[in-house]
Amino acid sequence: MEPNLGEYLLAFFMFRYLRRSLRGTDFLPKWDKILQGGMVASLVLLAVELIFEDIARVTTWISYLLLLYLAYLIYNKPEFNQKKSVFTAVSPFVGVSILTKITRVVSNEFYEQWDGIYDVAGVFSVIWMIVMLVIINKQDKALAREREKTRQEEEQNKIMLQLKADLEVQVVERTAELTKQKDELQQALDELKMAQKQLIHSEKMASLGELTAGIAHEIQNPLNFVNNFSEVSEELLEEMKEQIKTGNKQDALEIIEDLGLNLNKINHHGKRASSIVKGMLQHSRAGSDEKQSTDINALVDEYLRLAYHGFRAKDKTFNANFSTQLADNLPPVNIVPQEIGRVLLNLVNNAFQAVRAVDNPQVTVKTQIKAKKVMISIKDNGPGIPAGIIDKIFQPFFTTKSAGEGTGLGLSLSYDIVTKGHGGTLEVQSEEGMGTEFVIILPNLA
């Protein structure tokens, strides 16, 4: 009997194939020794048959038993079920081989009669096996690639999940950090607002201080009149008593008329002093935003004189020509007088500050009505504002004054009072060497 090399090698490679298919799985330890034993048995049987041809009848059937055992494993053990296609590929070859051996054992004459058909069947079974194994191999490679792709995707998913978890931790930490920073910034903002309020209050008190000297000078004039007319009235009373005693009623009546005139003058200058004090109190009042119908010309004239006398009080050597060009029949304007007064005081003070070092210093304040808007102009012939900084003058804390002469809040507060508080505009026009003009435009006529 010819050696059955194909059956032994097939058995060997099938056992090897099944063993390789279990690599990386939990089933390998269970089947590793059995599958290795099948591989060894296949090679031993092949060697024995090659050496001892007389026992080929026995070894051949043992090889068939090994193949049948492989079929049993593939079709009955779930860990090998996926390899059914491989056994399907080799089963025609195994079947033809077993049928050939059985026919030769039962009737050698019958086998020899149909020998050609058996050979053809054997060739076709081999071709079938090769083609199917090639197809299965491609499918296995594709499946392996798919499994590798799935594995990589699972790895990527694991990495993404880990990154997501790490990111969530970072988000929580960052959120906590941002919350802390927000709280710190809020606290800093609250402190800044408090400091801003204190600075604004300081600026307002500074403007009140600038008014004090001017008010003292202004109030001194009506008080002097009151004192003088009071003294004259006392003398007239004494004289009237003498005339009454002498019976000179006509002279007494004339003296009474003079006393009446004096009292009228005392009353007039007393009201003037009262008005100045009232203005000072309004200027110093905090948080008052009640608008009143106001005579702009009177307000401008009053604050121009107060600013000048206040500036003179600080610098006895200072002197400047100041004038007004007030529009006739200017309608009253609905404003907060002390706030607009503060703006006027600041702008006029800045004008006097600008003309200190020029020859023939001149400050002019003008009012006019145009398109139902009241315009107030404060113009000086000082050195002007450099073009590079004119856009910054309304910014808080920006100042061109020397250290200790200003906080840089005056123009900023003035701008807010006019624009935000009264819905108007505050504009500036300046040319270096030619002077500066600030224009207040108030739209709300009373």
C-alpha cells in the first residue's frame, strides 16, 4: 500500500491550524496539549509508515481517526465552531481518501475497475481544497484585519474614554479655578467701585474747596452792604428820635423813608448772601439728581466769578481777563444745577490754569441757543492741547497737570454728567499755540 502522506500532513496542519486559532484566547491552556499531541501523532504515524510499510494498513486508519476527531472537535466544541469552513474545504479530500481505502479493502477488483474515476475525484477534491483554503485564508485575513481594526477602535475608545475622564477632571478643576478667579475678580471689582466712589467724592470735595475762596469773596460783598446799611440805619434812628423830640415831623418822615430804602437794600443783599450759601450747599450735596428749570446765564455768570475768585485765592499773583457773551432771552433748561455748576467750575478752572503762563490771558464764556439746544462755550487763549493726547482727555485718571494738582477725574466726571446725566454732549476743539474751546450742548429745554 502506498504511503498516505496527504492524510498525515493534513492532520498535522489541521491540528496546528486549530492551535494557532486559539492563541490569545482563554481556551488555549485547555486544548494546547491535546492539539500538540495530535500534531506529534500525525508526524509519528507518517514516520512509522515511511519506515515500516507493512503496518501502513494500521497507521492509515489511525490517520483517518485523527481527521474524524478533528471533525468532532470542529462541529461539537464551540471554541472551534468558527473553523467549520476549513473542514468543509478539506472534507471532500478526506471523504474521497476514505472511500478509496474502503473500496480497496472491500474489493480491489472494483477499485481497479473504477480507478480513473477515483483519481479524478481525488484531483477535484484537492483542487476544491486548495481553492477553498485560499478563499478561507483571504477571509481569515480580512476577518483578522477587521478584528484588528475593531481592536484598535476599542483601544481608541478606551483612550478617548480615558481622555474624556481626564478632560472632565480638568474641566472640574478649571471650573473651580475660574470660579475662584471670578470671586477674586468680583471682590477686586467691588473694591475698585468703592475706591472709585471715594475718588469721585474726593474730586467733588476738591471742587467744593475750590469754590470756598470764591464764595468767601462773593459773600463778603453783600455782608459788607448789610453791615454798612445797618450802621447807617442806626444813625438814622438816633437822628429820627431827635427830630421827633423837637417836633420836626417832616424831617422824621424823610428819615423814615431813608430807613425803608436801607431795609430794602439790607434785604436784597441778605438774599444775595443766602443765595450764595444755598448754591454752596447744593454743590456739596451728595446724590441729588433732581432736575430744575434753571437760568443758564445766571448759572454761568455765578460760577465764572466763583471760579475766578477761587483761583485768585490760591494764587495771589494770578490775573486774567474774563468776559461773558450771554444770549438774550435764553430759555430755562431742565438740569441739575449743582451738577452742571460742577462742570462749569471744572472747565473754567482748567481754562484759568491754561492761561497762567501766557501774555494777556483771556477766558470767554458764551451761551447761545441753536436748533432748540442750549450751547455753553468756555474758550481760552492758552497753549492748547497736543493732538496726540486730545482723544484721551475724557478718560478717567488722565491728566496733564503736575503731580498733586489733579486726580485726572475732573473732565471724566464732567463728561459723564453732561452725556449720561443730561443726555447732552461735551466737545473739545483745540489747536496748539492758539487755545482750547470746550462746548457743552444741553438738549432738554424746560
